[in-house]
Amino acid sequence: MFKPSVDISAKDIEYLISVEVPGVEEKDIKLEIKDHTLVISGEKKQEKEDKEEHHYRVERSYGCFQRVLAIPEDASTEEINASFKNGVLSITLPRRELPNRKAKQIEIKKAS
């Protein structure tokens, strides 16, 4: 199974996700948001198959792939953007400000 490499980074204003998918065409990639996860799926197709050719070693991977990434709480999924260039899928998720949540102090009692 083909498993694309993923780089994830964060800036103050956005999350950046880069997915290496060499040999995959843009039309063969699908992006979905499900239950606060980002699902990246697709298929790397073999160009041609020669029945008369004898393969002694095949290192390239082909087939379907899927990567599932948890979306951070402060990411704005409504404004997600994706672009594809030179075998790299680039995804940006803007960050939004979350309301300040007060921490609740919990008293620690002495065990009896």
C-alpha cells in the first residue's frame, strides 16, 4: 500500500499540511472533513502493464492510499484551502481565536 509522507506545521494564523504524492494526478486525490478529521485519500495508478516483461525488482508502490489527520480545535474548517503542484498537495487551515476558558482548580485531599 502506498503511504504518502505528510509534513504538518503551524504559524500564528494558520496550519500548513504538505502531502507528497509523486506520480499521482490531482484528479485522483480526494479531501474530506469527517468528524473533525481531515481525510486525504486517492490512488496511485501504474502507468502500464507489460505482460511479456519480466520484473526482477519492483520498488515503486501503487494502489489506494488514505491518511486521516485530527483537526486542531482552533482550525477553521470552513476556510480550508488546497492546492496541488509538482506532486505535492498543500493544505492550509486558518486558525481562529478560541474563547478563554478558565481552568478549574481541583483540591487534592490527603488519602486516608
